[in-house]
Amino acid sequence: LPALAAVADPAPQRLKELRDIFVREVAKIESTLIAGLDQSLATVQASLVQAGKTAEAGSVEKYRTQMMAAFKTGAPTAVAPTPSSVTTTNPAEATKDRPFVNALGMKFVPVPGTKVLMCIHETRRRDFAAFDDARPTGNSEWRIPFPLEGESRETDQHPVIKVSWLESVAFADWLTEREGVRYRLPTDDEWSKAVGGDEFPWGNQWPPTSAIGNYADDSTIGRIKGDYGSIPGYTDGFILTAPVMSFPANNLGIHDLGGNVWEWCETPSPQKPTEKILRGAAWNRGWRNHLASSMRTEQPPGDRFNVYGFRVVIELPATAAQPTSSVSVPAPKPVTSSPTLPVSSSPSTATKDKPFVNSLGMKFVPIRITGGPTDGKTLLFSVWETRVKDFAEFAKANSVSDAAWQNLSAGGVTQTGDHPVVNVSWDDAVRFCKWLSKKENVVCRLPSDHEWSCAAGIGATEDPRLSPAAKSPRGVGAYPWGTAKNPPNDFANYKGMNDGFAFTAPVGSFSATADGLHDLWGNAGEWCDDWHDPAIRAQRVIRGHSWENFGPPRTVNWRLTMPRDGDASMVGFRVVIELP
């Protein structure tokens, strides 16, 4: 008997696994039902308030509060977060903890730095049904369920899919007429502010260790057309779309900004003005670069697909109070002039102490390259990031109509000509370099990823034969400032540091490296010439951190990625000159 007892019996373990699966599935169903009931009661409550029946509305709210409290007490611990039971029917009073709820039961919270309230969930089938019933679109595709064998059908709580940008706008216009407040799609910038500055919507860790959104996991592979990868070792419990708010909200209280469905934005593509931007990726995406917060795609406004949905925002009146950051921003510190250095009028004679200056006033110093295709050569690196006034000369000479790079401001700070130009795509940066090459009669270009590493002092420690994706860190690497976890406040322009700048800083505001380069860290992320993964050719490399994304601390070898035609208020570029 003792010998038999020592033999592991697999049956109890399997029963435990089956029990755990059953508990999780029941929790999901129960959570969805409770959330749906709460949303229905919220609609009743809002209607009573609008009818002036405040006592009855109070009774409904009390019941909702009791119901949610009872559910939280008795529900399994694995349930998804449930909607807040404390709401307001006045958009101007909305907060994260007290969202505005409209007559459809859609909830909205403020997005700091904007003048909008954003819906905390993607537009549901039930919301779109109310619109399509009242004002038929002629689109019956969205009503057709999208099942797979073994996968439950869509419910009213699932996000509506197979709707075009035009139909999304029509829905927002209908809501505007119905409710008397301005509804629309979010702009690309508003969506960016809602998702935040981390590499991914859930933070900076790859791969995620828990179910943080509805993405492609191993259960998706082989069951759908197309292959966009899967997250290694990840399970989220859904093969197709998930009911909205099945996953935790971000710090603003907004759910599903990553995964579930791509979300139409109001903004046209800068490179394809007839097409509209979508953000957030979808349930069928698992490649790391596709899941980045900065990921964008664009499609014609009439297109429909089973991964396209949308969410709406409410435009607040100019007098409405806006949420302010809980972090106090110090007044910008004055930029001290560096000592005037002698300059060179010839690239070939440039030194650190005697930089080459071109006709735009851009200064360049030599950097020796070790390894890679330019091994042993010397390049001239611009001592600072390309400035607004440099890019303005290019835009004027080439009749550039896209004005996204102009007049940017954040945190009460507006850029001047000496700030780094941002909101420029990789394509914009390459065009600038080609124009500058012709103007100056020298070869100007973006640095390669390896050349940038050489300028940062780590070129000799990296294998130039590897792709940037293969060299991206996994929590290993030196910090630009040394070994301490956090930098000194005056080291560089980082988010969350008491460095004197709430947005970009004028170039050269912080100390240079030993080679004479300013702002390799912070201020603006810098486009490099390379594909992040040449095998995929989907994203270009960005190096050097920025004013907007810090924490956890970034190592020197940290890399960000973005599509070549994407732009962001934290991304600019630096130019290099090839010597003969």
C-alpha cells in the first residue's frame, strides 16, 4: 500500500483542471449577464433623470449598487472587472470614478489633455442596433453572427463589427441629434492620449503574463484565415471577439484599447488622405509590433471587416472643466547658452570641438563606427535632433501640406523653432534627408540602428549581424546615466522627472555626451533607417526614449517601433552625413 500511494494518480489533477476551467467559464458568463443587467438599469436610470423623476432614479441607482455589491461578494475571484455603479447624467461632471452614462447605457470618462469624454467600451451590437433600427444603414453584414465551431455566438454585449468608417460616423451623428451633445469618432491624437505612452496598452512587459486583452493566442492559430502570429504562452479565453469590458481597464478607466477590434479614428492617413486611421489591433493579432500602442493601419472609409469596430467620444464645450494631472509641472527652466565653439565649413575637417555647420545652422560632429556595413568609417552625427525650424525650411521648399508637425503643444508648453520636430513619419524624415542632401551637396540620411548604437557607446557590445528585433533587450542592459535605477532630474527630458519640461525641450537643453551629442536620451525618440524585423518588414526602429515615455527605466539598447508612415508627438529624428 505505501508503494501504491507513492504513485502519482493523474485523475485528481485532471479533475482539478476541469473544475478550474468550469469556474472560469461560469464566471465569464455570470460577469457578462450582470454587466448587461447593470447597463440596462443604467439606461432606465438615465431616462428617469431626464424625465425629472429623481426619486425613482435614486431607487434604481440604490438597487444597482446593492446588486453589484452582492455580485462582487459572491462571485469567483477570476471574474472580469465590472462596470462602475456610480454615474452621472451630466457630461461636464464626469470623472473616472463617476462616468457619464447616456440613454443607451454607454459610459464615458475624461481623457486628460483633451476636450473629450471617451466611451469606456467599444460600441456594442446593442448600441448599433438601436441606431440601425431607427435609421437603417442598408448594411446587414454586422447582424450576421461570426461563429466558429466550439465558439459561442456574439451577444448584444460584444463589439459591433463589419461596420465602415462612414457608418461609424453616421452612428455618432445620430447620437448627437438624439442626445443634444456632440458625439464623434476620436482623433488619432485623442486615441494616443487615451492609450498612454507605454510600449503596449498594458505596459512595457513582453510577453504579457496574464490576460490583459483579447489578442491571438494559441487557440486562434489554424482556426482563422490569415496568420498574424500569437502571443507566446498566452491564453485569454476567447477565439473571436469578447464581450466588451471582459478585461481590466487602463488607468483612465477605459477598456479594450488594445485587442478585441480595430477602432476607426476620425483622422485621415497623412500618406493616404482618402483613407482613415484605425488603432488598437484586434483579436486575430499576436505579433509584438502589431500590439504596440503606436500601431496604426489605414483603410478606405467604406471598408467593412470582421476585425473593424469603433468607439465614440463626446466633445465637451470649451467651458467644461478638464481634468488636470496630479503631478505638478515645474516652470520650464531657462536654456543656458553653451560656450561658442569654433566651427568648420567643411565636413571633412569637423571635430568635436570644431563641428561642421551647414546652411541651416545644423551642427555635426564625427562618430567612429565599429562593425556592420560601415565598419571603420566615420560619420558626422547632428549634435541635436532635427529642429522645427530646420523642418520648416524643407516644408516651405517642397510645399508640404501635412501640418501635423506644426504648432504642437502639451502640458501648457508650445514648441518653438528650436524644439525638436515631432509628429513626423519615417517617410517624412527620409524625404527631409534627401532634400538636405541635394541642398548641401553631401549625402545626408538617417543613421542605421547599429550606427546609432555606436553613437550611444554600445556598438562594440552588439552583434551588427543581428536584426534590431533580435537585439532588443529582455531586461538587460546599461542605463544611459549609469547604474542607478533612476536618473538625476537634470540628466535628460523624461516623463515624470522634475526636469523643467512638460513637453519637448529646446535642443541642447541638457548636457552632451563625451562625443558632443545632445538628447540621445529623452526629448524625442529618433527614427533609424532599419526595419525592426527584416523578415516581417512592418515597423521601423526608433531609438533613444522620449519626453513622453519613461518608466520602467529604459536601457541604452531599448528600442521602440512604428510603421514607416506613422507619426507621434514623441518621435522625431537626427541626421547623419556620410564622409567621402
